[in-house]
Amino acid sequence: MQVEHHDLHHEFPEYLDFIHALQASSEQFGHLYDQYQNLTREVERLEEEDLPVDDFTIENMKKHRVWLKDQMYRMLVAHKSGG
């Protein structure tokens, strides 16, 4: 099965420097980043290996991943604009 990768570097290539800066300077961003990366790896593993998992579970995982990405995006935009 072809799986689309969702790591932040693919999602926000224009924010690459800011991602690294916030990982180093913000504990909150670092925590969100780690959660996002771990969740992304798990979703991709389930999809790649075509493991049995109910739709509700995988959809909740993906929704949580979107929420994490949204939180980090807000932090990246604020950091970029000096906030």
C-alpha cells in the first residue's frame, strides 16, 4: 500500500528553520512535535503493514494528528512574525 508521509518537514518545508528553532527553544513545541512524530509513525505503520484496526481508531488518530499539526503551525506562524 502506498502511504503518504506526513512528517512536519514535508508538511511545512517553508518553516524548516523555524521548526528547528522552536524544537530547541520551546518545551511545549518540542512536546507537541514528539507526539506528532510518534503518532505519524504509528499511523503510517498501520497503513503500510495493512494491520487490522477499526475505522474509528485510525480516524481518531488522524484527527489528533491534525490537531497537533494545527497547534504547531500556530506556534510557527507566531515565531516567524516575531511573537
